[in-house]
Amino acid sequence: MHVGIAGIGLYIPEHQMTASDLAKATSVPEDVIALKFGIKTKPIAGQEEPTSYMGFMAAQAALEDAAIPAEDVDLVIWCGAQHKDYPCWLAGLNVANRLGAIRAWSFDMEAMCGSMMAAIDVAKSLMLARDDLNTVLLVSGYRNNDLIDLSYPPTRFMMDIGSAGSACVLRKNLGRNVVLASAFKGDGSLSEMCVVPVLGSKAWPPKPEDAQHASFIVPDEQVFKQKLGEVTMPNFYAVIRESLKRSGLSERDIDYLAILHFKRSAHLAVLQELGLRENQSTYLEDYGHLGQNDQLLSIKLGLETRKIRDGSRIVMVGAGLGFVWASTVVVWGPVAADHA
């Protein structure tokens, strides 16, 4: 018994913010943004594109890609951003209703930008444990750029954040695109080092001026940077290697790395550590960081450029603020006997 990826869908807003736009907003030179931060352009959602809408549009595209009607979906898992249309609100049920997934139940979950890998693993576990779950739709919408003040220097490391939606359809015993193992690592000592300080229960009821402060802050930038510098890359390597080990593979078996967008030097460092060539991944400089959507976007681009082919062993990897590192292994193409 196995679980396979039957379809992938994306929604990318048309409006773009360029390196030049970011330079004007941050006072960081345009060439530094383009070369060091690795951002040529990034999509930015408009007022008419709330979080659930982007997820809904991506979900439609995923169902179409899978050639599966919405009525066949048993469960919808929202794995998009907490920054949704409304607070204390289930986006997954809203998307299911709009799709016409009349048989599906739903829940929302969150692992920040590691959510897609976490959702794949949760869905896979549920599907293998229950006989009433054959088709699961994972849906994400993300516009956390709303929460970034580009004029605030301590959070300029997040200037690459944009907007998008993504979705994938998982099917039990699909016969192709098999999901193997996942691995996760968390570090809660970082949980309050970068937060939005208002509009949560810790600062309730809201004050009139809170709307002016609804963006991420870093209370102690020096400590935050030092801590991240110590743990970020080792934890990326740890979850990648653990997910491969659990899949019966090693880093020598990686054909394609579907990795989140971050600064160019970090991207190249990961490739070097794993012994990969640049054409075994896709650097998302034309998109920036789209949260938990990066990995599905990378897979789609890898398929379009034929970097991913039947038999390709894909490692999806990302990290979520707070912090959680996540990795999932997928073998693309028809199922092999040893994965069935």
C-alpha cells in the first residue's frame, strides 16, 4: 500500500514586486537584492486575492491536473498560512465548499513554511490507517508579505516573502509519484524571537494603534541571528538525511532538490553539501519565498524543464519560522515494486 501525488496546482498573483521596488522600500542596493538575496521579482496578492482565494484557485488546478472531480475528495487539509481571511476560521472547509467537495471533511493545520511537508506526512499516515480515506486534497494560500514592514531593518531577511497558492491531490495506491518518508526537527527556543506583537491573545483586546504595528518584529536581532546561524544549516542537512534514511536512500540518490527560496549563498551551500549540481534544483529568484508553496512550485518548474523525469528521486525541504525544519522524499513516475 502506498500514497502518490496525483496532481499539483499553483496560483501565482499577476502583480509583481521587483528588485528595484524592494531597493526603494528598504534602501538596500538593487544589485545586492538581486544577487545576494536572490530576488529578481516576487508576486504580491491584491485586495481581491485573500489567502483562501489563492488556495481555492490552486486547488482547482490540482484537481484538474489529477483529473479527479471534487466529489471524490474525502478530506481537505488546509496547510496554508495562519494569516487567513478571518481570525479563528477554518479555511479548508471554505475551500471544500467552494470546490463542491460535498463528501469531504476538513481541518486546518500549521507548521509555518514547513506546512506542506508536514501535511503530506499527516495525510499519508491518515490514509494508510483509515479505509475511508482514498483521496486527500492539501491546500495552501500564503500572503505573509502583508506582515513584513520593509522599512524595518531587523526583518529584511524576509524581504523575499511574496504571495501564492498551491495544492496537491494525494491518492491511495495511485501507482505513481510515491510519497516515501518525511523527517522533522523543531527548536522552540526561537519561538518568540520573531513575532507579530499585536492582534493575538497576548495583546488582547487590541488598541487603536495596533493596526500600525501588525508586522513582524525581532526583539533582539543579535541573539536571533546568532542562534539561527548556529542551527539553520545543520538542521536542514539533518532532516534531509533523515528523510532519505527512512526512505532507504542516501544523499547520493537525490536527483532533484525542491527547496525553499532563501539567499543565494545558502542555496549553493546546500547543493555543495549534498554533492548536487545547480541543474538538480531550481533557484526561485523569479518568485522569492512563497511560504509552504515553494516546494510544489519547484517540482512544477522541475517538471516543465525536464529536470524531473520518471524515476527521479525528489527531496522536498523547507523551514518554518518558530522554528521547524521539514523534509519529504518522493519518487516521481510509475511505482517501483519496492515502493508498493
